[in-house]
Amino acid sequence: MTRTAEVRRDTKETKIRVKLDLDGKGDSKLATGIGFFDHMLDQIARHGLIDLEIEADGDLHIDGHHTVEDVGITLGMAVAKAVGDKAGITRYGHSYVPLDEALSRVVIDFSGRPGLHMRVPFKAGMVGAFDTQLTYEFFQGFVNHALVTLHIDNLHGDNAHHQCETVFKAFARALRMALTPDPRSAGVIPSTKGSL
């Protein structure tokens, strides 16, 4: 069974296309118009072993808010479509990732219920052309449409680039763990309710 999806989402503010393969090699082709954001999305592909293509045409003449948020929304839609009924997946994933002085922890549950808890005290407002406040908007858009519960905590960090990168890498590793098929539960929905 292939776990792939392609989703297009067009609004008056953005035009987004996401194509992914959850069982890929970590290849990516990214063009959002925000260099540091592309770098973060590449972490999701590389460390999540997800083949990921994202094209975004957004109103960057205003700022990056709509583009970053709408990429999160569209990525969430694509993940939900690719994972299907969630039969046989591990469901839960977690990861700690360090980068020099920074350390972040991410825990995810493919619960079918959107929820985000994020505590990241960024040390700077901007990294390149990326507004660090938009990290929250990206993940809020993702959880609302992937229907996952997501906890993100930056435990240490003095450099905003390092803080953000550990968050995205830990997210990728947690996502990879949660989506990994569990051979002991092949074809089984990982819930006592029988559905997620």
C-alpha cells in the first residue's frame, strides 16, 4: 500500500501545492519564497524520511504569515490523506534533538483530535526572513488538518536558529516514529475505540 498524497489549496492570499510520500527517502523540492522556512521544511523531509515537494506562491509583499500558516494547513491535509484510516501505524512518536546549546522535545499522537501545546522562548524575532512567531502558526495549521495532538518544548537554547532547527528536526523524528507501521498490529486501528 502506498502512502502518498498531493493536495492543492488556493486562496486569495496563497496558492500552495504539497506532494508527499510518507515512505520515502527524505528527498525534497521546496520553494516557499522564504529561505529559512525551506531549510526547516527540508528537516521534516530528511529526518522524517518523507519525500516532500512544496510550492508556495504567497503574499510575501505583506509578510510571511499567510504563506507559512497555509503551508502548515496544506501539509496537514496531505499527511491526513496519505495516512488514511491509520490502521497499523505506531500512532505515538517522540523525539529529543540537540543542536549545540539548544535542545527540543516533540511528542505527537495521531489521535484524530487537533491540539497544540508549544513552549519555545525564541531568543530572536527573526532568523533571516523568517519570523520565529510563525513557527506556532505553521504547527497550528498542521495539527488542525492532520488531526494530531502535538507537544513542542524547547528545553534549552540561546540561538534562535538552533532553537527552531531542533524543533523541526524533533518534529520530523517524532512524526517518523508515529507513522512507522507496527508489524505486531498490522491492519489494526491503534485505539480501544476502534477508530481514530
